Amino acid sequence: MEIAIYQIDAFASQVFSGNPAAVCPLVEWLEDGILQSIAEANNLSETAFFVVKQNLVELRWFTPNSEVDLCGHATLAAAHVLFQHLNYSRPAIRFQTRSGELVVEKTGDAYTLNFPASMPTPVAPPPALIEGLGVTPKAVYCAFDYIVELEDEASVKSLEPNLTAWKQLDKRGVVVTAPGLNVDFVSRCFFPRLDVDEDPVTGSAHCEIAPLWSKVLQKQILQAKQCSKRGGKMTCIVESERVTLIGHAVDYMKGTITLE
């Protein structure tokens, strides 16, 4: 059996930036163990698999060690493959996922993703979070990740967390954020429990931090930058219980997986 595989740099306008995701179109679903093995072999933060149905696309995401409920950059990468390589004819892609229906549209060379919002709530930080952080946070919140607010962009960029401590946490990961110098807010995202020490650009995390900064800054449209080594930018639009993310994607590689 041969399976096409694409590697796409998401939330990027040029290669070697943004967040790389593998995308594998399937004719029908394979066993979960095979999907997990492919994701492990790819050794990227996410591998997306999809099956095109009559009026929707079933989409799943795998890290190297588990399936996840939501992934923004791999959704963007999957949409890019459908529109750019598979001639998807509908104006919008309706992905059916573990997090419900996710809609992606293409306008020019940009992609618009509509995701559910998750408003963080203030919490007392668990000891393992503070141990791994190594600095005093301005505030700590919780949604599906722990969200740590620091004083400024420089503090986010210079942070060197103890990721071993964060493996003990009961949430998916830790998102560190602060006001930006040339954008509304910046962030870095760490998921050691998923074997992803630092994720380059994390669409799903912006479903948590964009609503937070929208409330703080009293703005509906925000410009965001993730300050990883590769880096990436996106526009976030917060509307009620939804967050729209706008970003770009570029091809890095196309290949074939051979399964005996």
C-alpha cells in the first residue's frame, strides 16, 4: 500500500518558518495503530490524516505518541493540501473532527480557520508549573492548557523552562504569553507530555490566548506572533464563542509512504 504524504509549513510565508505538519490523504481509515506509527515515524509535532466524504472531510491529528482533540496548524496544512494539490472544488472545507465542525476558507493566498474559543480562568499555579517556570508569573490561567502571563515580550523570549517538571502537569501543556512590541501579544507553547518540547506555531493555543487578550485589550481583531526559533504570525478575530485564525502555508516536501 502506498500513501501520499505532504510536509507543509503552516502559519508561514516561506519555508523553514512556521510550524511543519505532515498531511496524509486517505481513501478510507486505516487502523489507529498504523496511523500512530506513521505519526511516530514522521516525528513532527502533528501528522494530519483525512478522508474526503460527499460534503465534508473527516480529519484527525496525531502527535508522535497520541491522537489529539484539536490542532490548528495541521488543519491549515490539510486545507492547503486539499485546495492546492487535490483540487478541492467547494469554496469552504468543512472538517469533521473530535472538536466538532471546523471550517476553512481560502482567500487569495491566505487561509481562514474558524475554531471554538476557550476563555481561560485565573487559577492558583500548581507547584510543578512554578518549578518548571523558574520565574515569577504575572498571572496564571487555565483552559485546556495552563496559560502563564509574563511581564513583557523579552521575558517570553528568554524563558528557559524545566520541561521535566511540566511533564507532571494535568493539562496538555503550558502556554507562555505577554504583550508584544510590534503585535498585540506574543507566545511560546510547550507540550512535553505529548513529546513536543516546544511547538513552533500553535493554532489551537490561540483559541485560548486570543480570547484572553481580546478581553484585556478590548480588541476584537488582534495580531499575534509565536516566538519560537522558527517563528510564525497570524491574525486572530474573536467573536463570541468562536475564534477565527488567518494565516498562510507553503509546501516543503511531497513523498510516498510504502506499507508492506
